[in-house]
Amino acid sequence: MKLNNIFRVLIILSLFGFTNNSGNPTSEPPTKKDFVYLKEIMPNLRSDLRYYGSNNFVGRPIDGYNSPKCLLTKEAAYALKNVQEELEKIGFGLLIYDAYRPQRAVDHFIRWAQDENDTAMKIEFYPNIDKKDIFPRGYISAKSGHSRGSTVDLTIVSLKTRHILNMGSPYDLFDEVSSIEDKTITKNQRSLRMLLKRRMEKHGFKSYPKEWWHFTLEKEPYPDTYFDFPVE
């Protein structure tokens, strides 16, 4: 293939939202219809979008979260809708902490991790490990599944009381107790983690062992694509 034709192909791919061979993130989704605002298909869905505000391990709003909205690929969104509808039948629902995450947000995490003096949120989010170990231990990655558009962080809430169920550790606690198979939590807390895990797996998601709240659609439509368009 001639050089100018190669450049033409790369330009076309970039316009449709795919990464190039170097793995650089794309700035736009493939098409607008390929991503769904979760509240549009699940009006009763609750959310607590930590990275839009300051209640997170960095302690301030994260780059790329320009609006408190949840987006996922349409495949992941409709699979999640099935989970929500099934839980509603037994008096529960989902609460979303994070869904699609632009690569620029991940880059923000990387810059934060490089500043050893910034430990303002250590007591709340990583009390038992050194900041320098957060990436090596797999709590944060330089390439996040969230940026592929089919990964979601979530928990369960009671529809009657509107209380968040006690899963044994809070969201984004970088600690062994947050692993799905942790043995130090109570039997009830473990049962609730299993309730979430089994319902998510039933509808096509796979869990992440280190974080009970983290799930990725097993047949995600863009397994090798990392998007960077902002949430707005």
C-alpha cells in the first residue's frame, strides 16, 4: 500500500473513533448512537459520580468529567438495564459510581500518582498501602477498561429505604478488603457482594477480583479501543 493511502486509512479510522497502532486514545466515539446515556433508558437509576466532584481518591474533580452523566456503549447499557429490571423485582436497584471514563481522566490519575506529596485523601481511600503501590497492585491502570466504554463501577440500593447496601467496604477503597473473595467481611456483606456479582454475570458482565464494584461487559464491542471524548 502506498504511503498516502496508509495515511488516508488512518484518517478514516480516526474519524470513526478507533485507536491507531500506537494505542493512542481517540477523541470521539465511533458514532453518537454507539454510546448511551444511562438515565435515558433507566430513568430510575441512581448515581453518585465521584469523579465529577471532589469525593474521590484525588480529592478534586477529574479531567474529562464536564457533566454528571453516565455513558456506556449501547451493548453494555442495555445489558445493565436487564440487571436493573431484575433487581427491581426483588426491591432493589443499582447506583452508578462511574461508567465511561475518558483517557484524559486516567492521565489525570497518573499525574496525581507521580506527586508523592499529595496524600490528602490517603486516610479515606488508601489507608493501608503506600501511594506508590496503587498502580502496581492493580487498583488503577494506565489503560482503563472504563475508557473502552463497557466497564461500570456500581453497587446496590434498597428501593424502599433508598439506602446503599453495606458491601463491607466503601467504593474505591484501595485495600484487600475490597476484593470480592475477602474473608474478613460478614456473611451478610459477602452475600450482598455475591448478589451483585451473580446478577451482573447473568447478564454478560465479568467481575474484577480486586474490586467488588467493578464489572466489564464480556463481549464488549471495542476491546482494543480507548476513547477520550469528555463526559458532557
